Amino acid sequence: MRVGVVVFPGTNCDRDTKWAFERIGAKADFIWHNEKNLHKKYDLIVLPGGFSYGDYLRSGAIARFSPIMNAVKEYAKKGGFVLGICNGFQILLESHLLPGAMTRNENLHFISKFHHLKVINNNNKFLQKFNEGDIINIPIAHAEGNYKIDEETLKEMYDNEQILLQYCDENGHYLNPNGSIDAIAGICNKEKNVFGLMPHPERAMSDILGGSDGIKMLEGFIS
């Protein structure tokens, strides 16, 4: 499996993400944002976390105009798999590859900690190694993770199994760290080939560092 990790000015999780995929046996390359084409055949394109363009204007609002994003959109349109993690998720929203928008966390503070998530839908490549209802523990680190969507589209997303992950406590009970509607932590598109989540699976790859639930997440793409 070959993974392309897109790097924007300000990205700071690119090396972590590349390492995480290499840890599970994938080959991974960096793709600079100024590239206009994907020069290799990739099985997955990842938009990693960080602060693309310093998060000026809105998180992801400038990165959506980077030259590489036209290639990413075309890749996704043809059915290629795309994963956006944290800032990468925000970029996917700004690029309209996923529905909805992000606003500031409800408490207006940056949040950085491990947080439990409930698997809502596993009928997709990303979460296929989990069971619905599984509780996993993945770090979050964001200031604009408050996911918003209109009620009509939200209903369609539930009907289409696009709501993938929700924040919860260790027992699976509702626990919302940032104010996101329905405590949503991760979603996908209707075609189930574009995925976005605010938590950082690439930071949950070793029990000695707090948890390894991220391994099964990323391994879904190579199954």
C-alpha cells in the first residue's frame, strides 16, 4: 500500500502520520502543497493535522486553494480514498469534499488530551476493523473542532451511515468536549471514500505512549 501525505506550510503532524502508516507496513511519501499532480499511484491520500497557513482566516480556509487540492479533488472524484485528520478534516470541509463546517470550541479554548470515542458506523473501509458500539481512546488537539451541519443534511448523513464517530466517556455515555452537534467526531462522504475526523489516530500507535487504538483505524485502509 502506498500513502501520500500532503504537506502545507504550517502542517506539523506530517512526520507523525508518515511514521504511523510505515509502522503498519505501508509505503508513505510526502507531497508538497505546490504540486499540481499526484505523480505516483496512491492507495490513500492523507491531509494531516497541524496549522496550515497558521490557521489564518479560518482553519483550512487558505489550504483549500493550494494547487495540490485540485488533484486531491479529482482523485476523490474517481473513487480514491482520502483521509483528513484534524486540520486535514477542516481542509476537507472547506474544500466541500465533506459536508458541514467547523467553528471554535464551545469553551473557546484549545483542547489537548486523550478522549474516548464511540464507533457509530463501521460499514466503511476506515473503521471496518471495529464493531459498531466499540469504545476507543484517541488523542484530540484542536481549537476549532466544533462541527456544525444543518438538521436536514444531518438526517441524510445518518440515513447514509456517514456519521462514523461520536465523543463519549469510557462507558460510552455522551461526553462532548467541544460542542459539536451530536458530539460528532468523524464523518465520511456518501460514497464512503473521503473520511474526516478531529482526533489523531497517528498519536495512538503505542500503549507505552497512552494507547494503540489508532493502529486498527489506519489498518482498515490496508485490509
